[in-house]
Amino acid sequence: MNARLERELPPWVVGLAVVIPTFMEILDTTIANVALRYIAGGLSAPVTDSEWVITSYLAANAVILPMSGWLGTRLGRRRYFLLSIAIFTLASALCGMAPSLEFLIAARVLQGLAGGGLQPCSQAILLDAFPKEQRGGAMTMFGMAALLGPVVGPTFGGWITDNYGWQWIFYVNVPVGVLAFLYCRAVVRDPAYLQEQTRAARAARKPFDIRGLGLLATTMISWEVLLSKGQEWDWLGDPFWRVQTLAGVFAVSLVVLVRRSWRMADPLVNFRTLKDRNFRSCCVILACAYGVLYAGTTSLPAMLQTLFGYDATMSGLVLSPAGLFAIATMLVIGRLLNRGTDARILMIIGILLIGTGNYWMASMNLGISPWQIVWPRVVIIIGLGFLFAPLNVAAFSTISLPMRGAAVGLLALLRNEGGSVGTSVAQTILERREQFHTLRLNENLDGFNPAVTNLLNFAQPYFETRTGDPVMARQMALQLMENMRDRQATALSYFDIFWVASMLAFGLLVLVLLMKRSVSTGGHVAAE
């Protein structure tokens, strides 16, 4: 019965089923970012502590992602996928009902643990559901969910928070999760090779690798806390040695975990997939591309709201057109891949567009209109559309079936960690460069600068006519000049983020040139 149902179902039916929970999970990596101040206020907690709402989710997610292949083999991929959807939906409801910040963080940990199984499982299901010659279309479906999630997350989260309250950024997952569970339960089946792997794994009755899980948890939790709190604790300048300790724990545990993986026949996290040249290059490219995406996705709304006076809804409207172009681009890319276009060519075009769009953003100024923000953002997202699906085709072109689960989980982990690193680096650049630009601008704020003299000569009489106090008018004129300096320094710092992102994107071209030619056509996916 199951085999007959699997043959009769069109691949897109299965594909649509699995991308719904994937989009829901990826959306939750960014949707809460814009609501942290509201969450802190609603739960009577410090704003700095509310950051653990994000960190706890990402850390739990990172622990599960690389071992999702192992869990999928032991439990059965369909069973593990459905279990992840059910727990994720329940955890989302608990997040919305949270009476305290501690309860919310605990619920976010549960949500992250469940969500970690959704991305790799859905990608593996898509690869098995579609014929080999249509894998470009399969990765296009997955790419829409993986790309649109972080693009619309801050926008959607801001709109919900402004209009309905922060609790609804979690409650919205409940009906979607129930629908996804019922839909996937009806159409998703495990292929024959995976059923055989599951039976063999259960028959072997190997004990669970508790030591490997401990190393993995230590590695990922120390890494996520380091990224989240590094700038707040002054990185390696931390006088309390928290950052240095976390960095040391991360480095040691990662080395031990990797060595253990290479020596074991059936490790919890399988790093042998990195021996494949295409897969290794794609991992680095994807991590960097998501770092660029998340750096812009978190920085741009903040820049619009702090420097341009936009509210969350207005900044969302400025960013939303890019999502429409992303969908159109992914549809075109799917057709090109299915016709046998070399994935490397499309990836190069995508990287060039990403770099160009970020360089365009770095050239902005404080006098721009909303449409002058829309178009460079559109160029960046179109570039990501050109990059994402071809990259997934190239990554799995030479990965064997037994190794696919481990490869999918590792790629998903690096995609998420790239986003975490991008967010952390963007925040560090913003704060450090803001200090730098403030000092540089101060060099020109003296009485011999005609611009300074003209501003004070205009502002002081203006304020004096309204206050009647020449001393207060002088102080107000100086304060006005200081505010203008701070605004300009902040703007230059944001533009520096986009400049760094642009240079990083252009640097990825070298990795693409080192890859083998990858095509999806004629009944096969091949790397030549």
C-alpha cells in the first residue's frame, strides 16, 4: 500500500507538504528578533536577558541539526519528521503562553530541539521524492522556504508585534503546524533503501553515543553563547575571561568531536562527508552566503527604524518586494537546472549579484528615498535565488545514498551557523565602527571649520528666540551638532557592514571555480 501510494503521488505534492514546516521553522530563527524589547517589557525582564530567547533556540537547534541523519535512520525518517512537527507546534504554543522569561527560554529550547529535525528531513525527503533529473526543481522548492524565511521573518514579526502582540509570533505556528502534521502524515513515506537502513540499525542494537552527544552539545552551546554575548563581553578583552573560556571549550570539544567521528564506524555526527570536494566547497559558500543574508536582514530594519524613523510595519513594506523577486527567480532557476545548466555558472551569477547589491547598499546616504533601499535589496535577494538551488544540486551531486542524511544535516547546520555568525559580526562591526567614525568626525568639529561655524551661527539664534536664554540656546545648538555627528557615525557604521558583506561575497568566487561541473539532466545528477 505504501509503495503504491508513493508511486501514485506526484512529487510536488510531497514537496509542498514538507516545505511548509521547513518554512515555519526557518521563519522562527529571525521572527523574534524584532520583538525582543516587547518580550522583555511584557515579561518584566531586562532587554539584555531577552537575547536568550534567540540564543537558546539557536543553540538547541544547532545540537540537533548535525545528528538529524542519525536520528532519522534510527527512528525512521517519516516518524522523526512527524514527531519534530508535533513537538515544534506544541512548543510554539507554550512560548506564546509563557508567564515568565525563564519559561519562555525553556520552551524555546524545546522548540529548537524539535525544529532541528525539520530542515534536513525535508531536504532529504525532497531529494528522494523527485526523480534525479528533476532535483533542480526539488531544490527550488526547498530554496523558497529556506530563503524566504529569513527574508520575511523580521518583517512579519514586526507587523504581528505592532498589531497583535509578541505572543502571536509564536501562536501563528500552531494552526500551520497542525495542518503540516496532517498533510505530511498523509503523503510522506520512507523510501525502500531508508527502511532497510532503519531495520539494520535497529537489529544491530548499538548503544546510544552519550559521549558524542555530550561533545556535540558542549561544542554548539559554547559557540552560540560566544556569538551571542561576545560583543557585550568585549570578546577577547573580557576581563572576567568568559569569552576566552568559551572559545577554549569550543575549540577543544570540536577537535575531540571531529577526531571521534573519523575513528568511529557509525558516529553521531559524520564529518566524512567533507571529504567530497563539491560538498566541502558548498558548505563554506552556503555558510558565508547566509552570513551575508542574516547580516543584512538584521541590520537593515534596525537602520531604517533608528536613522530614518520608520516603524516596524513601514520597514517591512520596504523590504517585502525582495521576497516577490525571490519567488520569481527561484522558479526560473528550477527550469534552468532541469534543462542541464551547469550549477557553477548560476552560482557565479548569484555571487556577483550578491556582492554588487551589498556594494550598492554600502554607497547609500541619509538622504535616500525608500525605493533607493528597495532596489539594491532586490538585487541581493535575486542573487541568493541564483545561488541557493544550484548550490544544493552541486552539494549532493556526488554524495552516496547512505551518506545523504549526514550530509543534509551538516549542510543545514552550517547554513544556520553562517546566519548566527553573520548576525554577530554585523553587530560587532556596527558598535566598533561607530566608535571609530565618531572619533574621526570629531577631528573636524572645531571652530575653524566653516560648516561648524555656520551651523552654530544659525542654530543658536534660532533656539534663543524660543528659550530667551543665550546659555541654554548655546547648549542646544551644541547638542544638535552632537546628534548630527552621532547619526552620521551610525549611518557610516551600517554602510561598513554592507561593504564587508560585499567583499566577502566576491571572495566566494574562488571556491566556485574549484568545484567540479554539476548538472541535473538526462535522468541523472552528475559531477564531472
